[in-house]
Amino acid sequence: MAENIRLEIVTPEKSVVSEDAQIVMAPGILGEFGVLTGHTPFLTTLKVGTVRYTDEKGEERAIFINGGFAEALPDRVTVLAESAERRRDIDLERAKSALERAQKRLEMEKKEEIDYLRARVALERAVHRLKVAGTRQ
């Protein structure tokens, strides 16, 4: 069996994940990337999305992240996220409400002047939260 790597996901407020993983997949700004033990070191910016990893027992885990940075080393992946939530910590009703609000704002784009980029980012965050929580939208 291959060695595991250490996964650390932290926000300015707290440590969200600190455990060993077989593989880590994350949403890099240039596309999704995966890290296994022995990976070449690198730094990258992350976009809103899902960090997926397989834990020591072989179970798939998913963490919602709201952008940030990642450092990959041969034995460790560190994610510094603006915010991050485990599946169990996602408030489904709040995420569904945010999705509906963002969709309404985008529909009003032609009728009223709105901050289109802000609405798109809010929509993207809500969609990813719901995906991590296991709800298809």
C-alpha cells in the first residue's frame, strides 16, 4: 500500500481538515489537480469549488472551499481557504436560498443594473455547497 499524504485545510477562523489522505483533488485556478505522495512541490491559487480526497480507509470526502491557495509538497497538501465547510456543516436551506437569490439577480440583469460578477460568484458558491452536501441542482 502506498504512503499517505497529510491534508490540512485551514481558514482564517479555524482548521477544517487535518488528516491523512491517499489522494487529494482540488480546483486550481487553471483546472483541477491531483496530488499523491511524492508529488513535485508547487503553489497555486484555488477557485470556488470542492476539494475531494480519499481518506486512509478509502472513503471519498468532499469539502466546499471559497477560493484560496494550495501548497503541495511530497508528503503534504496545505489549503489556505477564504472559507471552507465539510458536508455536515453546510446549511442546506441557506445554500438553497442563496442559489435562488443569485438566480433571480441574474434574471434581472437586463431589467436593472446589478453587480453581475457578484451574482455569478454567489451562484457558483451556492451550487458547489449543494453539490458537496449531496443535493443535485
